Amino acid sequence: MDKSLREFSWDILEMIDMGIHVVDSKGVTVFYNAAMGRLEMTEPSDMMGKGLAEMFPSLNRGSSTLLYVLQTGETIVDRVQTYFNYRGQEITTINTTCPLLKNNRVIGAVEIARDITKLRELAEKVSYTRKKGNERQPRQTRERLRYGFTDIIGESRGIRDAVGIAEKVAHTSSPVLIYGETGTGKEMFAQSIHRAGMRGGQAFVTQNCAALPESLLEGILFGTVKGGFTGAVDRPGLFELADRGTLLLDEINSMGTGLQAKMLRVLQDGFVRRIGDTGVTPVDVRIISTANKDPMKSMEDGTLRKDLFYRLSVVYIKIPPLRERKEDIPVLSRHFINRFNARLKKNVTGLADGVKDLFVKYDWPGNVRELENAVEGAMNVANGDIIELCDLPPYLFGDDDGHREKTGGYTLPVYGPAEGGPALDDMLDDMEREIIINALKSSGGNVTRSAEKLNIKRQTLQYKMKKYGLRM
Ligand SMILES: Nc1ncnc2c1ncn2[C@@H]1O[C@H](COP(=O)(O)OP(=O)(O)OP(=O)(O)O)[C@@H](O)[C@H]1O
Ligand SMILES: [Mg+2]
């Protein structure tokens, strides 16, 4: 080719409205045009002669297509890549990346990138197709999104701070780890983050890591190929199904450490390999994980790998337990009363003073879920328009009534008797009723004194009197 013509082609590449980035075999930039500069908010002159690792610290072999191609010699076509430029802005591009070969040796790589942020936004507005072709999501992973940020009630500093962080990071793709005791609203936070961000129209896939044995979970997360192991079928894993969307890994602290190591590899590389597969599939998934046990403790006792923790907790959100933000109890109670008024067609207007006091004193091991259940239960039995102490389940007063166990707010099922004969429960109820009647008789109907005699709290006695239809 005529030399001046060759110079023209460089000029054309320089002017074209498509980002072009060429690196040598060491990942050092040798060509970088203005369009790429606009995409990555970078001065082309700053890029020349610099290594990728230096310019984009958040990239690694997995998340950088250029580095991947340099190492493997493979070509990647139309891969969506989301990353942060060195000014901390998130960019989404569609890239084709090819190795530059000389005598079968990789001497460099070229990346051609188009900004698809606008296109994607438009496409998401027009239609929402969840997944390509026939790769339907398994039923248990299809998630109906129920929550958004406006559903998260609470005025305490702790909850407002947590919501503040969550709202800010909703627009990025950084991994988020949410730590909170059971019933504190981790699922609400995860769904809200997904919905508010640019992945909101994409798949939201949930997997509980405690529910399955490690080997099964591995296949579910990464997928399998036919013949990979006996009986294996071609099935995409949840990473693939969540591509471009969000994968919620619930109770990450319960995942086996062997699988944690494999997870780490996927997160670092940005590629998954189905079990039994020889090839890899690039995935673009935002990971939100939750822990119901303090991750620091899980790392100490060796159940959570440190390297995985640091990878997953780029954004760390702690939701305080309800007992540490008691100022949220009144507004949460009101919220639940309104909800159950509508649902149960009731007209409850509030809580009696004694109930308010008890709610503040109680330590709510089952957190907001337990409060929600207590309000619902009370509203089922409440006669008037105010929830009274006697409407509440007795375990809230610290007494066990023989049927319930404290289990973080849940009620253990009471198993029925064998067929025939009176149920043990019924017999116990009859006995209890008689004992209460006797106590009331012997104290002239005085509830407080009867309760003292029976060595239970007054409120518990009132509850039981109501249960057995005993009126004073
Ligand atoms: N701040 C809140 N405002 C309103 N409702 C809440 C709040 N926090 C929790 N809830 C309610 O409490 C219940 C439990 O919430 P969620 O499932 O998100 O908790 P979780 O932390 O994921 O619990 P678990 O660890 O048991 O999975 C839900 O019914 C939810 O609506
Ligand atoms: Mg949950």
C-alpha cells in the first residue's frame, strides 16, 4: 500500500465514531482513538504507552476483554462490558475484541467498542424480554419483584443510612453484601437496589445458598452440559440466566468453602464454565449477597473465605436489628396496621399504651418480620379498634404458654395426636382453664392477684382468659 494511503487509514481510524483501542502483548496501549476517549472519559494522550492495569484498576483478566484475548488468543464478539473508568464513572459498551497474530503468536489485541447505554435504555423501555430463546428460567428462580425503596419503612439513623447507601449504589454494578439478622429486610433491600438501577428491567435471580448441598448448588449456579456427569443435561446456570441482571445469593455464609473458591474465580474472571464444559461463557451479572451472621465472625470461624468476602463486599450494607432502632417501632406498627386493616377489612386505629410500652421493651429476635406477625395476629383477634395487650401472643411477655417456643419470632407447629382419643392439647387446655378459674375464684376475681398466684404475668393471664372465654 502507498505509504500516504496508510497514513490516511490511521486518520480514518482516529476520526471514526467507534472506539478503537490497540494494545501490545503486554497490555500496553499503542493506539487509542478519540471516540474511545469519549467513551471512557479519558484523554487518548494519557493512555498511550500505559498498561491497562494502571489505567483501569478495577479490571482484571476476567472483566477486561483485552486482557482475556491477549492471554487466550480467542476472539470475543459483541460482548457487553460494564466497568468504571479512572474517574469512577460507569460505562457500558458492546465490544468486539480480536487478537493480533503474527506467525501464530499473539503480538497484541484490538478492541472495537460502541456505546450502547442509550440503546439499552431505549430497548428496556420498549420491551422487556427476560431471556434469550428457549432458555427458560427454572421456576424456583423466577422472582416476582415486590419491593422498592419506598416500601422500606423506618426513620432511624441506621435504616436511613442503609437506604442512602443502597440508593446510591443502585446505579452501579458493584457487588453488594447486605448483612442483617433474620427479618431485618435484606430481601427488600436487594430487590429495591435491582429495581432502581439500570438492570431493573433485566432478570433478578435468587438462590438461597443454605438450602442445597454444595454439589447440587454448584450445578445450579454454573450450569451443566450433557455428559458432564451421569445424568447431566444441557442447562444454563443461574449466572447465565442472570446475565445483564442481578443474582442474589442469599445466606452466602452458609455456602461451602469449596464452592466459595469456585465462586471467587467466576467473579474474578467474569466467565462461567458449566460443569463438564470445555468452553467458558462470559457473564455480566451484578452480585448481591446477604449474610444473616456477622461476616467478621464467619471469617474468624473459617466458614466464610476472606478473599470472597472482600470481593463480594465492595459495597457493604448493614441493617441494624430492630432492638437497636426502637424509634422505628411506632412507624412500622402503623404501617402494618394500615396494611392489615385493608387486608382483614378491619378498622384498627392504633395500639393501647401498654402495647406501645411492651413493643419498646421487647427485644424482637425475629426483627421486623416478628413485629409484622405480632400485629397481624393481634388484629385477627382484636375486638375493638385498638390493639390491647390481651390481643398479643403471650411469648411477647416472656412467658411460654406451653404451645409456643421462642424461635426468633416463629411459632413451632404443634403436632396433632394419634387418631382416636382426646388431643393432648385439648386436655391441657381443659386443665389450664380449670386452674385459672380456681385461681380467679380464690382471689375474688382479681386478675392481678390471680396472676401472682399462678406466677405468670398479668397480661398473659388476660390473654388466656380471653382464649378460654372467661370474662370478669
Ligand atoms: N424496613 C421495613 N419496612 C417495612 N417492612 C419491612 C422492613 N423490614 C422488613 N420488613 C418486612 O419484614 C419481612 C421480612 O423481610 P425480608 O424478607 O426482607 O427480611 P430478610 O432480612 O431477608 O429475612 P431472612 O434473613 O429471614 O431471609 C417482610 O415481610 C418485609 O416486608
Ligand atoms: Mg431473606
